[in-house]
Amino acid sequence: MMMLIILSIVILVLLILMVFVSIYNKFQSYLVRINEAEASIDAILRQRFDLLNRSINVINSHIENDEDKKNVLSMIVKLRSRKISNFELDRILYDAINEFNEYKDCYAELHHNESFIKIDANLNETEIEIYALRKYYNDVITGYNKLVRKIPSNIVAKVFKYKLKPYFDGKDMEDEDIKDFKL
């Protein structure tokens, strides 16, 4: 009888250990996918930054006023030495692309510049890629956050101090700040 109780306890401990390891491995899988998505987003954001950086000289060559030349995509120039998150970089680059488009609308001669046309086309391609990567990242974050919140995986999350991660739009759904929503 004692042997049966010991065997039952051993089987129960092994089952709990197997569930624990399985959940831990799910977390590890999500963390790898999150890192992969972040690395891809980093690459696209870097490409966007480089394209906008290259466009400064092209735009400046079509502007007569020297004072205006100093302000062309000044936010890009300021970014060269800053360390910021992907969320913040994406927001700044979004604003820079809007400024880039304003120059495109204001200076018709830019439409005839081959370098400018290539930069514009490449920026449009990065917009499609970043949209897909944001969606992938947010899908992965949804799965990860579900694991952090649900029983029994939340126990593993507490043991290994896994916290909820924000979605790519940067909106913190846990706070009351409604101004951190990005359109």
C-alpha cells in the first residue's frame, strides 16, 4: 500500500514537472519569436532612417532659401546621436515621412529627380513591410501576454518574472493614460 502511495506521488510530481517544462518551453518559443520580430523591425526602421537621411541632400538641392535647408527633416539629423526605443523611433520616422511627403507635394521638381523617386519608392515598400511586421509582432505579443495571464502558465510567469509586454503601438492597456494611443 505504501508503495502505491509513493508511486502515485512520483507520477504526480512527474506530471507537474512535465506541464511546468512544457509551459516554460512555450514561453521560450514566444521570447524567441518576439526577439526575431524586434530584430526585423529594427532592420526596417534602420532602412527607413537611412532613406530619410539620404533624402535630406536631395531635398536641399531643390530649396533656394538657406534657412529652410537647415530645417529639412531636422528630426532625422537629431536622431543620429540618440538612443531610443523602436516605438519612439517609429513615431518619429512616421512624422519625418509626413514631412518628406510635404516636400514632395511642395516641390514638383523633386518628381523628376531619379534619386528622390527611388527613395520615395523604397519608403513606400518599407511602409508595407513595417505594417506586416507590426501585425506579426502584435500577434506574437498577444500569445505571450495570454500565457502571462492564464492559469497555470501565469505561475511559470511569476516564477521566472515574465511580465506583460506592450503592443507595437506603444499603448499601455494597464494604465489610465489615454494620450499614449497612436493613430
